[in-house]
Amino acid sequence: MVPKVSIVIPTLNSARTLRRCLDSISSQAFPRSHVEIIVVDAGSTDGTLGILRDYPGIRVFPNPLRTGEAGKRVGLRHARYPLLGLVDSDNILVGRDFLRKVLDPFRDPEVVGSEPRRFAWDPADHVLNRYCALMGVNDPLCYTLGVYDRENVVTGFWTGLDVKWEERGTWHKAWFTPDTNPTVGANAFFIRTRDLKNAVKGDYLFDIDAVSLLISRGRNAYAMVDADVLHLYGRGVGDFVRKQTRRVKDY
């Protein structure tokens, strides 16, 4: 049976990357009737809403609290399908078979969440984007602590933690514990909608915190899939600093 998935995309002045993000979703070799796209906008003034008019069928909701975490929460409230994807407006799903790959592990009833285990990189990207992609992490502290969740060019693996895992063909089935919990939950992360709703209260969805809570409750099996997502993190150091500062303020 082909699964149904709700994809939640929070936006705020995302015109620079949004079209590529939406095109990467709409071009998937996956039944369109089984995918709903929910965009939650925080008051964009740069043409973001005009772009959305080029994609019929997208459900658009306002985000009065304006942060990305609040936008994800709004999207979760409106999600209608049993699986949910948290995709940022600067995420590009690589390959027309991306959805098929990351959703296939949910055939295993024990699997709670699934994500691509690599960041793709473009030779034309700013050096900061390429660094983040190759290191598998945006924050050097996460690399130092080993809690990264994407393949790292230095270690050759998707985490530096001592995680129990098994090879399942095109994906690794990993069992996390509160002591071996990588930073899963963002940048094209997919999860069972019911589990996420059970883990989130209030007006904000902090994805990594929600996954940590589920792991502490024993919902700890996750799929790290042989697939790639391109993260257009920024055009330079200024973008990097601005985004990191905003995330600290949001938190």
C-alpha cells in the first residue's frame, strides 16, 4: 500500500529558495493524491505568496507567532495524513525517488521516523554550504559532541555516537536512547503524525526536542535512508550568523 504524507513547510520571505523546494516535491515519482503540501507563512513580503499561487492544491495557513517552530506547529494541527514530513523552504529533495525511499521504512511498524542520511552539495554553492554538507552538520559543536545525524566526510558515518543499528538494504534501522540521540528531526525529516502529535503541546514544535521526548518514551526506532537532501543554508557568513541568531532567539 502506498502511504499518504503531509509535508509541512514554514515560510517567511522564502522566495529565494521556495520554488526549488516545491519543484523538488511536485516532481516526485509518487502519487500526487497521496501527498498534501501545507505551507505556513509568517507574513512574507518578498513574493513568497505569489510563488505559491503557481502551485494549485497547496494548503496555506497563517503563522501569527512568526517563528519556524510555531509554523511547524500550525502545520501539524492541519495535517490530515498518517505520515508527516518537516521540510524547510531551503530544502531540496534530491532525486524523483526521494519520497519513495524515505517513506518505505514505515512498512516496519516499529519505525517512528525516517530521514535522508546525507546532505547533498553543489560545487557552485558558497563554501559555507559545502562545509555544512560535507560535515553533516551546521554547528561545529554538534560535530565535536558527535550528535550529528548526516554522513560526515571525516568519520565516514552519519553519527559520532555509539548507536545500535542494522543494515536494511537501502536504509539503516537505528535504535536511539536518551544517551545516544543524534540531532534528528529537521531538514526533510519524516515521522508518524500520531507520534508527533502525542509529543507536542502548546504553540511551538521544537522538532529535535519532540524526537528526544519520544525516544525517552520508548518510541526509539528510526530509519537513516540512503538518500540526499540539499540544504541551501545561506549565501555567505552573514546568512549563517543571521539564521543561527534567529534560532537562538526563537528557542
